[in-house]
Amino acid sequence: MSVSFLGGLAVDVHTHVYSNRYITLLQNRTAVPRIVTRGGQDRMLILPGEDTDASTSSGRPIGSEYWDGARKLAFMDGHGIAVSVVSPANPWLDFLPAADAGPAAVDINEDMEALCAGSGGRLYGMGLLPRDPMTAAAELGRIARLPHLRGAAIGTTGAGKGLDDPALDPVWAAAERNGLMLFVHPHYGLGNEVMGGYGHAMALALGFPFETTTAITRLILGGTLDRFPGLKLMVAHAGGVLPYLAGRLDACVAGDAHSPVRLRHPPSSYLRMMHYDAIGYQMPTLSLLIALVGADRLLFGTDYPFFPPHVGNAELDTATWHSPTVHRAILQELEPQTASAILRSNAMNTFGLAVPASA
Amino acid sequence: MSVSFLGGLAVDVHTHVYSNRYITLLQNRTAVPRIVTRGGQDRMLILPGEDTDASTSSGRPIGSEYWDGARKLAFMDGHGIAVSVVSPANPWLDFLPAADAGPAAVDINEDMEALCAGSGGRLYGMGLLPRDPMTAAAELGRIARLPHLRGAAIGTTGAGKGLDDPALDPVWAAAERNGLMLFVHPHYGLGNEVMGGYGHAMALALGFPFETTTAITRLILGGTLDRFPGLKLMVAHAGGVLPYLAGRLDACVAGDAHSPVRLRHPPSSYLRMMHYDAIGYQMPTLSLLIALVGADRLLFGTDYPFFPPHVGNAELDTATWHSPTVHRAILQELEPQTASAILRSNAMNTFGLAVPASA
């Protein structure tokens, strides 16, 4: 790989893959989430309401860039990414009955381990979890023994009732005990009823961060990090918008004379206990995060293969993608040491990664 | 008034008053919004769902600090505020039938003019508007002829269908033509269904900014500022969270191959055409706003008399309130010229105010 990329080689901590067995699962379904063939093209319908749109532009095209490790590596080579920590994308196994979700998680996490093991040191991975807390806790114990996995993705609803649900305590305990990162990622959107009329842009740009923000706020206000101070969390998309609202949240909790919140510290202080991808699409957002939580908590990410450039499938692997390009450029406005920490060394330290000498 | 306040005297552009006739309106109602007497205390129920809470702590206490000009001035004196641009608080007249809302707006705006006219130059005001667009446009013409009024508050739903509703064009045209500021303020909250369990904190800290953000995004994506480039808008609570998400919104619109959005500029660029109160409760939020839209677009505000200190009614006027104190302290971290622009001169220029020599 060329080393001429601005700022040097990167580690990408937010990049998705659907395993082969997960794809088969989606193809066999008759309701969202599912993969359908329309207009001669496979399309993935995963967002609420996409199932009712029968047009050929419903959902998004899905091709082998979502599951083929070789295409992931081609994208990485084209964007100066030495190593990726790949994670299963939403909606994970949220839609499966409990009896099916446990065995499916085992299969899909084994798929992920195999993909990473065969990547020549370029890929590490996160697993996914079934919703049932005891099964999820057990699966985290299994993930900890898979040599290339470093944690698991988790949706914003937890077992179905939000991340402040006390039933999740065994999940937090297992992640903490095993030193595994939990990657909190949105899927459902918040406020979908007022996001229509402008394509998917509002649901993705606003509804996703709103969902993440609400979930992390509930996790904080419920005292999760008082009970599990060693828990490692990574919050998607620059933390939703909670970093912007942290001071307001403190003021609203402190200002409520009847507040039931009983925390050891102000709510905002728990933000400094978490990690964040640096996917904010603008310098002022990254600057706010650095000021609020510290540069050592921030990790370069791309969100690949979502938000593809507007080219045909044949050109995808050689095209320049917006997210890695803009996020690398933003980092170059920082001091070189800070930029390089966010671009790669924070991820290497946080996830215990080795970057191959050949990269 | 003492001039020893850190950074000098302020102009407060986000401070509320309910006029006498508005209070009477709320007292005579039997559904939210309303004022009730519980546990020997008048309480204001204005948020969705507060009506179903029959406890003595439902809603919030309401006393004469919400309508008495002398108490407003006492608060201002205690916090180094020379001049305030007072505005009617939510939910304005959203709940009235069209036939009642027009005449009520006339009454309440006359109340506001009288309050300001009798304040010795310390108070300027904003009016409120009925929802019907043609009546609202006519009322803006009337407001323009009231010597102490400088604009009007407007909720996030406009005429009921959001701020991108083409039916609102006469309202935007009237505001633009008369050089009046429209102050976009939340009331309904967004995502209330997942904000419960922690008192009002989540609805106020998150749901309010989410609501504002969605409303302003719809206004932008609908092309309002392409059609009315001279429109003066002020967005409450540091712009909701749209400033944090501006780059992401651009990316999501540009990344949607089927986007119906047709704007002259990227969505984020319209943020530089608006004004914002500086009510972000933390320095990193103010820094982001300065970097994104420029310090000349930011105006000191307090949100008085919401978020009162936890003291009895008798001590309210002499107590130190959190919002003005923290927001004044945050400004002191800036260059003195920038701090003083946000603290007062931006407001004087933007609203055409004179600060009395006696202040």
C-alpha cells in the first residue's frame, strides 16, 4: 500500500460487514429487514417504512461490497486504511425470536472471526449479540475467546426497553469483565414521523443521532456507568448530538427540583468515560468533541459501505468515497500528533491492534 | 444599576413574559395548556402529558415573575442586564381556533407594547402570531407599527404542518418586508415517547432541541431562505443541535442519489443566514457556533423565568440564577471584543436597540 496518504495510514473503527449467513437470513425474510430484487437489482430494506415503498429506489442497492472481504481491502487500499475493525451493521438480530437469535449470533460471529483471520492482519472485528441479556452475556464470553474479535455492536434498544434497562446488567458486566468494547449504533431513527419529504436525508442526518443521543442519555441517567465504571463504550457518529447538549443536560437535571436522577457525577462527566468515532463531517464538530472529551477518546471511522459515491457498482472499488476523504482532511487541520492519534494510534491502543509491517 | 458585572452590561434576547390577558386565557382553560391551582399553588401545565399528572408537582409553579414587569427588571438588575427583548413563551396561540387567535394576538401584542413602553427604555418586545398564515402576515404588519416591538415568536409547526409549508410564504414575506425578526422556539418536544422516567430533564434537554432542529431543517430543505433571503430568523437554545449536525446533513443530502432537495447552496450554508441565542450551557457549544456561523450571529440570552433556582418565591428576585451566570462566565473565556459583541452589541445592532444611559 502507498504511504503517501495525507497524515499517513489510518485505522478505521466504523466500517460494516454483513456476513454471508446474515445476508442469507435477510434474503429469506418477507418483512423488513430484508433483501429484495427490484429492477434487476438487489436492494436492502432496513429502515422503518421502507417496506411500504415498492419503487425501484426503495432502500439502497446492496452488492458484495457489504460482505466480500476482498472489496473491503480494496476500499482500504484506496483510502490509506491499514487496518479496520469491522462491525455487523444494523439491525443486527433485533428482529429474530429469542430462540433463533442465540444460535444465529454464534454463526455470524464465527463468520466474522473467519473473515478477519483470513485477512492477513488487516481486519479485526466486532460481533453482534442476541437481545436476551443472559444469552448476550454468554455470547460476549465466547467473543472474548475469538482471537480477532474486540467487542460487539449493540443497538439503542438493548433488550427492547432501552439501555437503562436493569435487565442489561449481565451484558454490561460481561463486557466489562472481558475488556470488550460495546459499539452503540442507531437503527430505528427518532422522530421519523416528521422526517419525511426529503428522501432519507433527514432520517439519517437527524433521526439517527437523535436516537443515539436518547439511548446514551438513558444509559447515563440510569446509573449504568456508576455500576460499571470499567465499561468500554464507543458511540457512533460523533456521539449523536449529546456532546453538543451535555451542558444543557446537566442544567436540566440540576434544575428539576423533583428530579429522580441519582448519579455520583453530573451527567456530562460520563461522556469522558466513552469513546467516539470522529464521523462528524465538519471541523467544528470534531473540535467540540476534543474540547469536551479529549482527543484520546476519538477514533477515525468511515461508515463504509454506507453513503457510497454516485457511481456504478463496477466503479465503486476505485472511486473516492466522501466520508474517509473529508474526515482525513479534517484531521489535517489538527496538530500532527493529535491527528495521528485519532487517525490510528488511539484505535491501536484502545483495541489492542497490531498494524502489519506490509501496510 | 452597578456596572461591576463581569464583562459589563448585557442585552438579553431570550427572556419570556406571559401578558396579563394571556394568563387569564390559560386560567380559563380546562385542558393543556392551562394554569391550575394545586396544593395551594398556581401551576402551569404546558407540556404534552402534563395534564394527566395530578400530583402537586405536575407542570411548574407560576407566579408574577412570569408577567410582572417590575420583577423582570429586578432580575435584570441582579444579573447585569441593561435591556431585554422579551418574548411571549410557548405555546403562544397554537391551541386557539382561528377565529379566536387573531383577536387574541392583537390583545396580547398590545399588552407587550404597553409593558415595554412603560419600562423606561429597559424592555423591547416580540409579539406572537396566530397560526393562520394570512392573519399572521397581517399581524406582522401591525407589529411593525408598534414602537417597542422588534419581531415575533413562532413555533416549530408554523400553520400546523411545519416550517416548510408553502402556505407560510405570506408570513415570511411580511417579516422580510418589515425587517422583523422571527424567533423560532420549541414547545412540543420530539421523541417524548422515549423521554420518560427522569422527570422533565430529557424532554427539555433533548426533546426541545430535537424539535427545533427538525423544524429548521425542514425550513432550509424546503427552500425558504432561497425564496426569502432577507428573512431574519433567531433560533432558540443555540440552534437546537443543527449546528453540530450541519456537515452530516450536507453529506446525507448530497449522498442521496434520489434526493428531491433542490437548493442553491449546501444546507449547512443557510445556518450562516440565521441568528442564535448563546444558550448552550458550555464553552465547547459556543465555540462550535462561533466557528460555524460567526460570533456576529450570536446573542446573549437567559431563558428567564424558566429553570429557576431552587428557592422559595420570596427569594426568587434576589437569588442568583444559573443560566445568566453560567452564560456570562462562558463569554469571559472569549476575546473581550467578541464577548462584548455577543453580550450586547450584536443585539443592539440586530434589533436596533438603544441602551439607556442610566443603565
